[in-house]
Amino acid sequence: MLSLVGIKKTFNPGSVNERLALSGVSLKMQAGEVVTVIGGNGAGKSTLLNSIAGVYPLDEGRIWIDQQEIQQMPEHDRAPFIGRVFQDPLRGTAASMTIEENLALALKRGLRRKLCWGIKAKDRDFYREQLSKLGLGLENRLTTRVGLLSGGQRQALTLLMATLVPPKILLLDEHTAALDPNTAQKVLELTEKLVAQHNLTTLMVTHNMADALRLGNRTIMMHEGRIILDLQGEKRQTTSIPDLLEMFKKASGQSMVNDRMLMVAGE
Ligand SMILES: Nc1ncnc2c1ncn2[C@@H]1O[C@H](COP(=O)(O)OP(=O)(O)OP(=O)(O)O)[C@@H](O)[C@H]1O
């Protein structure tokens, strides 16, 4: 379904700010597979997701989604089949537009036709039905500007928008990290529900080791731009958080340091 072969990316090559972000990443995912991604600061997790989304050109490597080779395809051409949710709740929605206008935009994402702003009664019924699944009462606030919503409400709406036209692949980049623990839990539950409902092939970066092992069916660990561990099946089911930290130490020769992970530990 998704296939990455030998992805390499260095930022600012040849300058004092040169940063090796991906040093030959290969990964194959089956349709419907949900892979959680963990690793220390600067391991290359976001760069991996950005490479799939086409945010910047790769130095080397090839990417296929289904039979289509996409590494040369510009970001906007990939957008119709890639859903994304970022850490920052402000990024996925347009603050000055209403909830229904945001949903109308999301619905047209997959269609190559001009935007038409007439929102019909039939569309509103559909939006209400979809919003009611979030359990946040947003179905009664279709004409509320999104800028007035809380971070958690915005992130739930972003998730709904990213999956309204089911994407071929869903990329979640620490999408609950900026939320308070209760809201983060609700957004995670919603994520599981939407992913299961559409059987979405998903890559989810998280700093939360428990979530990494509990959610989805496979966990990859990154370090210095490489995948150093790929856990699935029975082995994953019997792996604990201390096991995971030990595996990281063994594979990388270092202790895993991730500032957001430490924040969770301190809660
Ligand atoms: N746009 C960019 N310009 C320059 N350097 C970048 C850019 N994006 C990432 N990097 C660098 O590439 C490396 C990998 O960064 P990346 O954000 O992918 O790591 P990460 O695993 O997501 O880390 P974190 O958990 O800290 O967010 C880091 O050294 C980072 O500083």
C-alpha cells in the first residue's frame, strides 16, 4: 500500500546548519495497517511524515502509494489522498471560517473541481451527522467561527476533516501532544474510531510509549534518521515500556531522550 525505499534527506547541506534527518529509510505498510512511530528528539519522525506528504523534495529514495510513484509529485497533488493532523490545533482548520465552511472545504479536497460556496440543506444534514459522532455538540454550531473553538474541539474537527473523504494514508504527527490529558484521551479515542471506521492506513508519531504500544498493530522506533526497531505481532504484544526503552538503548547505544516524553513522565 505504502512503500518507502531508501529515503534520504539532509537539511542545509554543506552549511554549518547541516542536519541529517533521514539516512536511508525503507518501510512497507499494508492497507489498513496502523503504525505508531517513536524516537528521541531530532530522530527524523516529522521529516518522515513530511517526506510522504511532499513538504520538501527528497535527496534520494522512492515512495509509492498503491501502484503510484509519488516522490516527484508536488505536495498539493498529494493532498487529495493524504490526510494530515499536526500537533498544533491551529494548523488544520481555517480560524476565520465557520465549522460548515471548513467541512465544505474538506469535502471538496478529493474533488478536482472549483469551490462553490453554496452550502445546501442536504450538506448541512451530512455535516451535522458527522459532527454528532464527535460527541462535542458541534453539530449545533455549524455557523460558529472555528477560531472560537477550544484546542481539543479544533483538533477533533481537524481529524474529522482529514477523514471526511477517507484518505489513502493518514499522517498524525503528535496530534494530541498540545492538549490537556483528558482532551488528549478523547481525541485519541476519536482517532481510533475514525481509523477503524474507514480502515485507514495510518502513521502516527507519538511521544507516549504506552499509546505507541497500545494503539495500532505495529511500532517503529527511529534514531538518527533510521528505523532501528520494527515491532509487530506477538513480539509487540508482549513488549512493555521498560522493554522498549531497553531495546532502544541496545539498538542505539543511548538512552531515549525526548522532551515531550519527559513532560508526560512528569505529569
Ligand atoms: N525544515 C527544517 N530545516 C532544517 N532542519 C530541519 C528541518 N526539519 C527538521 N530539521 C532537522 O532534521 C532533524 C530531524 O528532525 P525531525 O523534526 O524530523 O525530528 P523528530 O524526530 O520529529 O524530533 P522531535 O521529536 O524533536 O520533534 C533534526 O536535526 C532537525 O533539527
